[in-house]
Amino acid sequence: MIGRLLKTLLLGLVVSAVLKNRYRIMNWVLGNRMIRQIVVSGTMSLPFIKNLFFRYAFF
């Protein structure tokens, strides 16, 4: 019982820390050129995101 409560509390703390520092984590991950290239090419292959990007970038 206490172990389960401790695991739940620890999971909540981890999720809270990730949400609080999500932009730092994203900048750290996307700082790698290869990972950034994979993420950008992957997201631009999705038609919805590509149309949304072009709509806001050029209009």
C-alpha cells in the first residue's frame, strides 16, 4: 500500500518536473542537428501541420 502510494507520488513529481521544464527539454533535444532534421521532416510530412505552417508563415 505505501509502496504504491510512493510510486504514484514519484510519478506525479516526474510529470510535474517535465511539464515545468518542457521548453528546456525540447530545446535540449532539438539542439542535436540529426534529431531536429528527423523531427522537422516527420512533422512536415503530415498534411495538416504542413498546411497550418504555410498558412501562418505566408499569409
